[in-house]
Amino acid sequence: MQADVTIIGAGLAGCSIAWHLRKTHKVVVIDQAETPGSEASSQNAGMLRRLGEDPYERRLAQRTHLFLEHPHPDWEGLTVSRKSGALMLLAQDPHHLEDALSHLRALKVSVQEHRKPGEIAPYLQKQAFVRAYFLPEEHSCDPKALLLGFVRGAKAQGVDFKLKTQASSLVWDNDQVIGVNTSRGRIYSDKVVLAAGAWSSQIAADSNVIRPLTPLRRAVFRLRNNKSQPLDSPWVWVDDVGIYAKPTADGFLISPCDEHIDPPLPGHSSWGRAIPSQHDLLHDKLQRYFPGLLTHKIEEDWTGLRTFAPDRRPILGPDKEANGLLWAAGLGGFGLSCCVGIGEAIAAWIRDAPTEWLDPRMVSPNRGLSTKWLTRPDGHIHRGQLVSTTTGFPPAQT
């Protein structure tokens, strides 16, 4: 089979790239799952966050935000997002996110310092925070609806989705990537895009293309209170210690923002169940920061993988050491926030078009990356654990 572009991964990023290329290229999307968006995309809590730590993440999220302000006809009849607003709180470090605040204000994003966050989110009660910022224009999203629009629009223009198809290795001609070997045969293409989340680095590593991406497992809990919940109330994130809560119709989605290294097995799902230590961490953080939610019952729990580069910035664009190969990986937990911008950027670079709003050098897979970096086992930004990008485990002591 011959294509212009083969995209490995039918999550939000991969489907966004396919949608952005749908009118100009013959595109094939392959995924090992039975349906698009079955892995990290399906586990996304649906908060479009622009107040992130990294400036390039913020730029990508801004593109997604602008896109959702004026939905494309491919999303007709779908409720993709609503302006719920967001509360970004700091429990200990008052200066964390200061550069992010300056950046968003320069982009004319509304950010208001709020001295009584409990007035906006009553379950905070009288908890003291060193800083509280209210962003009234932030969105709560339905990841499934966003994904459906990408898939629907891409298929309408002839994009071929090959599901239940596992990518086993890249096909090479000297130093050029010319296709993908899959469980259903070989696909030849001019460009191959790795958008397979936690599996991206494994697929490339089989061809000795090593990029330091580490999959980190995190728990999410669904809390129920048996009462209707105002869905226009904001989602809340205590960023420096790591916990978020997003209102749902009958409770909350909540995570203690834990991080545990757990490379996925080829051909297997990344889904898992929360373990007792993750339940304990959630209870401790609820007690400290969201005591008003302690009476809510845990109805469901699960864990999924979020994949990071050492600088916690996405790895995007052409790989200079593997002609024909592009990356859309290392998205952490911000696949929804960044997916539209990622699709727009990758499609532009495939067409050799510039992206004035995003410098490709700063997100390149060939940028200088550390061999050691700090993970955040309990979600706290100042209690990191140093790990090696080559082994995924703490480096030996010397």
C-alpha cells in the first residue's frame, strides 16, 4: 500500500494531524486499538489548560482555544466544549507560574487574581492558598466529541483509518524512512508521523532512533455526590503540589497528579486500576486542599500513561537523523489542550510551510535533552525524583 503520510496513533494528536492534512495528502492512520482515541485520549479529563509551565505548551494550547471559539462545520451537532472558567491555585510557592501569567497576559488572555477562591468553588471552604488566579475564558471539553469531529472530517475527505493494526517497525531505504511494517502488512509512504503516545519511542528504538521519552503512570478518580452539579462551575488545579478537580454532572473527576514510571508492553493497553498508595495519596491531598470533597464516594478509578521528554516539552516535527520521520510525542497530560496546535504545526511542516507562532527548533526531536530529569512521584514540583532517560529508573549513586 502507498500513502503520502502514515500516522501511527489514532489519538487526539494523530487524528488532528490527519484532519489538517485531509485535503492535501493521501493519509493513512494506523492504531492497535479497535476505535480511535482508546488510550491516553480516552483518559483525558477534558480541561483545556493555557496556564501551563512551558511556553511552547502554552502556544499550542492557545491555538486549540482559538479553534474551539469558532468550531468548524465538521463538529456540527457535537457539544465539544463550554466556557467553565478555571481556578489555578498555589499552596506553597507564590512565584510558580509567574512567567506563564506574563505570557498569557501578553496574549490578552483574561487572568484575574482572586483572594477568595472558596466563593467560586465552595468545596475549597476556607482553605488558605498563597495565590489564586481565575481564568474566566477557560474551557471544559469533551475529548470524545473533539476526537469524533477530527475523525468524521478526515474520513469525509478520504483519510484511511486502519484499526486493530499494530506498527511493528519502520521501513528504511538507507537513511530514509519510507514506510511502516504492521501486523497487516507493509505501508509505504513519503512521511511517517509517530503519534503513538507511550509507544512512540519503542517503535523508533527498534530502528536505533533513540529519543528520551518516559511514560509516567497517573491515577484518576471519579467522585460521586448523588446531587446535580453546576457544569458551568470552574475546574480547579493546585499546581505546585499537584491535585486537580473537574466538576461533572454528578460529582468530580479528580487526580492527585502522581507520577510513576511504567513503560507499556507492545500491543497491550495502558489502562490500569489505582493501587492502595494512590488512594492514600488522594485522601491526603483532599484532606489538605479540598476538604469539602471528603464526603464524596469514589465511584471509579483508573490509571493511564502520560509520556514526557526530560524538559517536559513536546517533541514535534521532522527528525534530522531519520529523513521522512516526524514526531508528535511527549505530550504529557496535555494532549487535548495542545492537539489542534500540534495538528496545525505538523501539517504545515509537512507542506514546508512556516509556523510564525511556533519555532520548530525549540520543539525539535533533535534539540539538546538531558539524560537525567526530575519526575514528581507525589505530584509536588519541589519533591522530584531524579531518573535516567536511558533506563527510566533512578541513576546509580556515585
